[in-house]
Amino acid sequence: MIHYDYPDARGHFGPYGGSFVSETLTHAIAELRSAYERYRHDPDFQREFRQELVHFVGRPSPIYHAARLSRELGGAQILLKREDLNHTGAHKINNVIGQAMLARRMGKPRIIAETGAGQHGVATATICARYGLTCIVYMGAEDVKRQSPNVYRMQLLGATVVPVHSGSRTLKDALNEALRDWVTNVGNTFYIIGTVAGPHPYPTMVRDFQSVIGEECLQQMPQRLAELGLPGNGAPGLPDAVIACVGGGSNAMGIFYPYIPYEAVRLIGVEAAGAGLDSGHHAASLQRGTPGVLHGNRTYVLQNADGQITETHSVSAGLDYPGVGPEHAWLKDSGRAEYVGVTDDEALAAFHRLCRTEGIIPALESSHAIAYAMKLAPTLRPDQTLLVNLSGRGDKDIGTVADLSGAEFYCRPSCRGQAVKTAHPITPVEGAAA
């Protein structure tokens, strides 16, 4: 096992991380850092957090053997950590509960958040309804269109959803607006960031709240592999690889972090390659970005030679972000984790394949991780295992998939109950049974 002790006291992961914020936010960040240091090891705080995870979220989430998919692909066995079964349908709720608990202890009654795919916004609206907090969610106007079911869920839960029309009208622009709000209302407002980015202590705090995912896997995998008659990778219960999609990177850090000391376990982050890594239409910050400062931390950023942020593209709203959490940047540079790309077409094919082989509709974000597992599994032995973080469910994405697949999709707000026939035919799934 390796020793891993990051970040340092100032929130640095090697040369990445830190806190680059305006003077008006310096006090708010210091206040948050102090509160988190006070409560992160507080027994009462931890007890309440764990109780909420069990009784409100429904944890632990199971590890599911995708037996038919594994059999059809040949090679390694694919196991799914079912974060899609959490209350609200994704991993986001784990972190939101922790931050909302901090907000209450800090006396902050007004909550703001940004969201791309909408799952973080839904989770934030959910916990604000539970705790009686005011909730404002900023969302890029483009994402409002492609994630309309989640917009309505947020509104049902009492949140105010603010469409952002500036820039590319996606996640980075929503985050910009949320930061402006925080500067204006810093006295009574707590900003719940949904990913492992932002100024210190957010990358560490979000990672710590999300690491329940990997901690459960360490406990569950020995029994799960024994049930399947699989040997484990060098030690009972260790998978050969852990795979997760990476936008900002919270679901990936949540499952990676407890496995970092186990050198034999490959950690594989899957970025959105969009139309291709060399197309200029992607969101692969780690593979095509360069170090820079974005949203309060130093990390890999998609930028031009003048340091201006470049436009991103992904079929998945939650991966459509021009930066990445600083800990991922450090894991890449140190060689402890590897990062690969999956295109829109590959993610869509994996989405359909999982639906038809396992009866699971994955989020388009998670479909990127599934797609890479589908590539990797046939190159490995049948007694080897791939543990994939299925970070969210895909009901939020069925409108997008229908538009791209040529399916008839009923009950969309824009069609008033009429069937919509779109232009692109459904592509048959290779290897699926007729």
C-alpha cells in the first residue's frame, strides 16, 4: 500500500488546488474552512450524517454483477456500484446532505447551487425542502432545455431555478452566476458546490462526503467476489480496476479515494470526448487541457493560448465543463490514476446496451464509464473484475436520447401529449439478443 496524504494545510494537491477568490469572498471561505475543520471529526455531526445516509438516502447502495453484459462481451466481470438507486437518483445527495448540515450549524438559511445535468440541483432542492432552507439553483439555459424533467423536479421541491443565458449557457456559466450571487449575499448564504472543484476547502470537503461510495465498496467487495467465486486482485475483495466518469469529478473521487492506497487497483477516469479528442468539440480537460485557474482553484483547464476558456461539448450535461477537480489533476500527474476519453456515440451505444442487457437505464454521464468498461473487459480474463460507479439513473436523459435515436417519446412538455418522431434512427446494439 502507498501513503497518500493530500491536500496539504492550504488545500494543495501538489501544484493544484488552493484558493483563488476575490477579496469579498475571503472571509466566507475562511468561515467555511473553520466550520468544516470543526465538524468533520465531530461525533455528533458524523452520527447525524451517517443516519441521514441510511434513513433518507437509502445507503448502502448495492454492488450489482452485470452478468449478461459481462457474458456477451467476454473477458472480465463488470460490477456496478448502484448510486442510481439513491434517493433522488444519483450520488449527488451524499455531498449535499453534508454541506446542508454545515449550513444549518453556521446559521445560513439561504442556499445557492449550480447544476448541469440537474441531479445536484434536485439533491439540493430536496435537502432544502427537508431542512426548511431557501433554495436558488443556477442552471445554464442550454441545460434547462435538455434536462427539463429535473428542472420541474426542482420546482416541485420549492427551489427557484434561474436560467443562465451568458457564455455557452452550460455548467461553467451557471457556476459563474452562483459565485456572483454569493459575493452579493455572503452574510446569509451558503454555496453548496456539487463537485470536487472550487476554492479550498470544497475539493476536500466534497471528496470526504462522497468517499462513502468507495468505503462501502471496500466493505462489500470481498463478500460479493466470494459469492461469484472470483479471487480478487492480489487480495480478497480488490477489483482489477475502478472506473468512473469525470466531469468535475465528484463521483470518481468518491469511489477512487479509498482505493488510492491499493497500488494494484487501476483507477480509470473517463472524460467526455464528445465528437473526438482531436475534434475541438469535447470536454476532456485532463487529456487536452493545460494548467490554469478556474473557479477558485488551479487545475487542468480547456483554454486557448491567451488563457481564455474555450467552449466545451458533451452529449451529457453533467460532463460539459472546461475544468476538473484539482485532486484529479494531481492523480493524473502522479500516475496514480489514468484518464481516457469516450465519445458521444460510444456513450449512447453503452446507454442502449445496458438498458437492453441488464434492465438498467443509466445516466448519460455514467454511460461514459460503462462504455469504457465495455472496451476494457474483452481484453482481460474472465476471473478479473471491473468495478464501475453507476453514478446516476437516466430518466433525466430520455428526451435527449429520444431526439438522437429517432424514438417516439411521449409526455414531453413541448409536445402536449403528441408523439414526437425525430430524425435519427435507433442504431441496433451490437451483440444484443434479438
